[in-house]
Amino acid sequence: MAALATGGAVRRGVAPSFRRAGEPGLAALPGTRPSLRRGQLLLSSGVPSLDAVLGGGLAVGTLLLIEEDKYGIYSNLLFKYFLAEGIVSGHHLFVASAKEDPADILKELPAPLLDEVNEEETVFKSKESQDYMKIAWRYQNLPKMEASPAASSRFGHYYDVSKTLSPELLQSTKCHHFFLPEEISLHPNINICNMTSGYIRLLQSIQRIIYQEGFDGSHPQKKQKNILRIGIQNLGSVLWGEDISCTDNPEDIYSLTKFLYVLRSLLRMSLSACIITVPAHLIQNKAIMERVTNLSDTVVGLESFIGSERETNPLYKDYHGLIHIHQIPQLNSLICDVSDTKDLAFRLKRKLFTIEIKKLCIWEEAWKSKSLCVYMFAYFCCYFDFFTAASGHYYSVVE
């Protein structure tokens, strides 16, 4: 009767043949892990704390846009982390730049930290334990965004910015280069669909690599599947033949947006992921930047403290800048993965780049206003949090 109720006879000792399609294929690719909530394949950005903010990592077939900081120091660092993670994970690389030779970029990639214990993390934690009474109790219960390097899993690695990858590891990785000055000298300028010749050459190179190397799945039996990591540096700058950073009314106003539209179509149909750095602070037409944001999957902005008032502000002495998550993709779901907190800051230690929760919300407003009333309100919040936490109850007087 039980066999008839299930719609057929079930033999004793025989496992059911039903299996969700795609599960073996998702687990077979190196340096990836499946997302159980969204049913997608994820890869690491090279910064484990950034992966946690973005919902576990970057989805394969998506585009990560990094809005560069003023001097491009930390955006280039995230760019190199993304490429270094690909080399350690055994992925293929495609590096494009109009400013620096891709071969020189690969030589400066940071080396991985596999089993080393970060001494600076211990020193910083001891300092935090001494100053914990100066911070509201409600901030101390927030989740940690950065774990120690020794406890990191194989999905996502920590990197030592004071060391570079070994030449042997670089030689074992298949890397494709695109240096715009060399491409222009070898091929004449072409203009298709009001797009700059540099963008056209770049799209042709990416499309050729995807089809020839089988990243589109056209040769399933020819070779083992792998991931292609694409890195494009300083896109939208004058070096790429763009004038959107020079005037409010550029000649080719849709050149960059057309490039992103075609690029995303190539990413969606292939086992690849792309990171792009854009000098957003130089783009004068804000409407163009809004279109660029809409044509990207994930958008992360970096705000450096170099040259600003916050560099000398004692409230920011432990940080080097702020990180803004402008957009997270909604893939296979109605809503996107939203981080628990919006107050994120980054700091560059002697070896590590970390993203942490900024515990400055109340005191920052007091510092900006220079008002005694606001200072008293901030003190009252911390005082109130202290006694409510000690009594086992919590009431927020701020939110």
C-alpha cells in the first residue's frame, strides 16, 4: 500500500533515482561553492570580509564595479586581490589595462597567507578590550566581519600585501593580456555603433577567449571546465579614449554604457566573472554614472581618507577609508542579500586589508556638529546602553 501511495513500487535497498539537476556540475569547479539560497555558483572576490557583505561571494556570470578612491590606491588593491584569488584557485585570467602593462600588474599581486597567524590582529583586539567602555554596548554585539587568517576556509584566502606571488605560481596560471597601447598600434582604429575603438577591441578579445577556450560550454567533452576571471582597470578614463571625465556633454555619451551592455551578455552566457574599476569621481555627468550603475550587477564605492579632514580626525584613527555598497544583484530571488549594517570601513594593516564595522555613528555626529547638546546625547546613549545591557534588557534610544 505504501508503494502504491507513492505512485510506484519501491524496491528494498534501492536508493531513489531523483536528483536535482546541476548539483554535480556546480561542485566540480575549483575555487567555487554553490549558493543554497539562490541556486548559483559563487566565487571569492579575494577579500573574505567583502564576500560576507556581498552575500557569500560573487556569482559566476556577474560584473563587479569598483568606484575608485581619489588616488586609486585601495581600488587597485581590490583589483589585485581579485586576480590573486584566481591564481590561487587555479582559474584562468584575462587582464586588461590602458595605463599599466598587465604583465607588470601580475608581478605585483600579493602572496597568500595560508597558515600564518596575524600578530597585528591580536594586538588590535587587546587594544579594543581596553577601550571597550568608551564605545556603546550595543555596538559590541555586532557580528565580526573579519576572521583570523588561520581560521579561513579554502573558499577565499587572505593575502600578504608585503609579499608578492612566486614566479612559479604565475607561470602555472594561464593568463591573457590586453594592453590598449599595443592593441592600437597593431590594429587600425575602428568605430562601430558609436563605441570607441578601445572598447571594440576589448570586447573582441574577451569574446574570442570565451569561445576558443570553451568557457561558453560549447566544448563540454574537450577539456575540463574552469572559471575565467576578467579584470579591467580604469575603465571610462581618458586613457581608454573616453571624454566623459572631461566634459558634461561628451561626444560618445553612450560608449561606456554600450560596452557594459555587451560585456554583461558575454558574462551571462559563460563561466566567467569580471571586476572593473571606474574613476567615478572624475565623471562629471551624473546621469552617465547612474546608467553605469544600473548596467552593473554589484557596485562598491571606496572613499579614502587621504587628503580629507577625516585623515586627521581622531575618530577615524583606526581606519583608512569608508566602503559603500551601492548595489547588490537580485539573482534568482525577489530580494537581494542585504548586509546587517551599513556602517563599513576599511583599513590596511601591515599585511592585511580588512573591512570592518564602523563603530562611530553617534560620536561622528557629535564631532561634526561641535554642539554640547549632541555630545551630551551621545554620552547619554552610551550610558543608557551600559545599564540596560547590564540588566539584561536592551532599548535603543537612537534608532
